[in-house]
Amino acid sequence: MWTKLLVLLTFFGIVLSLGSALYYLLNDPNRSPRTVKALTTRIALSLVLFFFLLFAAYQGWIQPHGIQARWISSEKKGAS
């Protein structure tokens, strides 16, 4: 449960940072570096989320699913 909450909060932070970058891009008259800082924050949060998801899958806190996961599991069954 806490893993899902952490992922949702991080995703919300990414969307919020992207929105603030758009706002600064459109409404900042003196060309301050706030747009660049907001986009840098978005990239950092995206990397943190990506590596956290990899770590959570490695620890077994989350179970990856989808086409690739089914393909790998069927390949293992056929090999043994």
C-alpha cells in the first residue's frame, strides 16, 4: 500500500512540476531560470520514480505484469 502511495505522490509531483514549467514559460516576462528549474525537477523526479520502480520490483514489493512478463515466464516454462 505504501508503495502505491509513494508512486502516486511522485507522479503527482512530476505532473505539478511540468505544469509549473508551462506556467513559467508562458507568463514569466523577465526570462528567469524558473522554467529550467521546474523541468530539471521533473526530470529528477522521473528518474527517482524509475529507479524506485526497478528497486521495488527487485525486492518483490511489486510484481511486473504485461506482455513482456508473460513472454518471459512462458519462455522459462518451455526451456525446462
